[in-house]
Amino acid sequence: MADKAYLDWPFFAPEHAALERALDAWAAEHIHDGHGADVDGACRQLVRRLGEAGWLRHAVGGAAHGGARDAIDTRAVCLIRETLARHSGLADFAFAMQGLGSGAISLFGSDANKEAYLPRVARGEAIAAFALSEPEAGSDVAAMRCAAVADGGDYVLDGEKTWISNGGIADFYVVFARTGEQPGARGISAFIVDADTPGLEIAERINVIAPHPLARLVFTNCRVPAARRLGAAGQGFKVAMATLDVFRTSVAAAALGFARRAMDEALARATGRKMFGHTLADFQLTQARLAQMATGIDAAALLTYRAAWQRDQGRVVTKEAAMAKMTATETAQQVIDAAVQMFGGLGVVSEQPVERLYREIRALRIYEGATEVQQLIIARELLKTQKG
């Protein structure tokens, strides 16, 4: 994208702009749209490439364990996701899941667990996954049924998880299960479960409109050492929310990347498509639509990088991250839909860039908290201030 004026916004330090430009140049050479029929293989290759090039270091917290910094830099993560999403949705996915899948270890892992897993994640040698959702417990984490029972120096897990990204190709899963210290969300704990642990089964691979590795997991008498628990017993909800708080804003950034790519494609189409002796861009209807698209993208970007900047200052960004995620994903859907419309019949031809973007964006309005859940979060935070 030619216009990168947003990198001069006061949210960023000079190193952030340098990071984005370096990644953009690298991605233009090494990352390409499309992945063929072997999505698993393409995802593994992307993780390996991102690790070898050093980009995955930004998804890991702790310089002593392979991270780029002692703490995850949210603005860096967001810029990386936005840039990768402009080039390839699967590349963005590969990066994001390394961060989300290992984020709980970065935040709550023991030194031994950090050393065992994080350097391999940062090098692209181990693929991570985050296993929270269940068939009857998505946004409602308190409805979780997967259980972990303490047994000597181990926990024994029984139950299932679904919609697990990287399911089937991950080397380890951060799994959340009910340990029963208290009712509801206060009785959940988090565990690292290696993919080859007896009792863990990939029960079903799930195909979605924007293909990426996704699966349903079943745990049957699955024994995990107590030393693999993350945080204290019963603190799993805290672990999950703290991890999501780091990466939820980056979902907004990925949506921005998709929207900016759609904008680039729309501008090229509008200025190159001949109609009735003019170009598509000569028509006021087209100009009005382009203006709406550009304004929506900038508004979403401001919310996204405000939340990222605030988190990097150590502030609580529950409301701001929800606003960014909601606005950026909904705006990107509208921008991409408008781009498809400008392309006419070509816009719905399989594997055309705007057709691919149309499929890529849809899931972002759902995962890591659907738009409706973000609305509830924002309202809840507003009402807290009123009651206070």
C-alpha cells in the first residue's frame, strides 16, 4: 500500500514504523496469496518461515525465552498482523495463533514451562493452539464442562473442545478445564497439553469458508502433570481473559489489513475499469463509496491503535479493545463488500483477491468474542462507571 501516513501517528515510536516497512518488504518477497489444497502443509511452512525470519519473536513475551522484548509489544503485534493480513490471510493466522496459543505461557507459565515451549514457538519449531471453546461454551465460559481432576502429581482431563484453531497440526494446546474450586468461571484452570499425550484425540477436522486448520478435540482419561498448570488452580478464567486482552486488539488490526487490501484493489479497479466512455472512478457514486471506505478504515485504525498504545502504557483496555475489535471487523466487512461490488461478476470468482477477502473477514466478526459480545462488554464497562 502506497499511503502509510498512519505510521506517523503519535501512537507509534520510530521502531514501529521501521518494523512495518521491513515486514512489508519481506512479505512481498516471501508470502503469496493462495495455499492450494494442502492447508495444513501451507500453515506449517508459514510458521517455519515466520520463525526463521524472526517475526514470531514478537508474538512471545520474554527476551530470555526467545521473545523480542521482555513484554509483548501490542503495537508491534498489531502492525505485524495488519501487514501480514494485507498479503495473506493464512500468514496472519499462522502468526496470530503462535501468539494466542502461547500467550498464557508467556503471562503465567513457570520458568520451566517458558523455557520448554516459548523458544520453540518463537523459532517456528513448535505450533501452538488455544483450546477454550466447547460445543455449549463459547462466549459463555462459565458453561464449560471439560473437567480436570487432581490425581496425585497429575490432573486427569475428560471432555471436549471445538473450533480449535491449529487443531490437528499443533504440537501443544493450552487447554482450559473445570477444576471445581468455586462455581462458574472461578473454578477453571489452564494446562499445557502436548499433542501426543495419551487420551487426547483429534475427533473431527472442521472445514470453514476461509480454510485454516480447525478441529474438535476429545480428552479421555488424559493425564497431564500438575507442573503444566498455568497460574494457580481455579484461575483459568483470569488466564484466558488476560491472554485474550493481549490479542483481541490484534484481531482488529488483522481486519484493518484485510480492509486496506480491499481498498487498494477497489482503487485499482475504479481507475482502470472502463464504462460508458469513462472510468468507474469518474462516477460520483463510486467516489462517494470510496470516501466512505477510506473514512471507515481510518476511524477503525484510530480505535485500534489507541487501544494498542494504551495497553503498552500498562492501562486496562477492556472497553477500548472491544470498541476496536467491533468497529474494525464490522467496517472491514463493509469495505470488502463494497470492493466486491465494484468488481462486479469478477468479484465473486473463486480465488480472486476480493473474493478471498470476502471469505477471510467473516470469521473475524465472530472469533475472540462476536460483535454482539463486544457490545455487551462495552456497555458493561460504561455502566460500571455510572454505578461508581
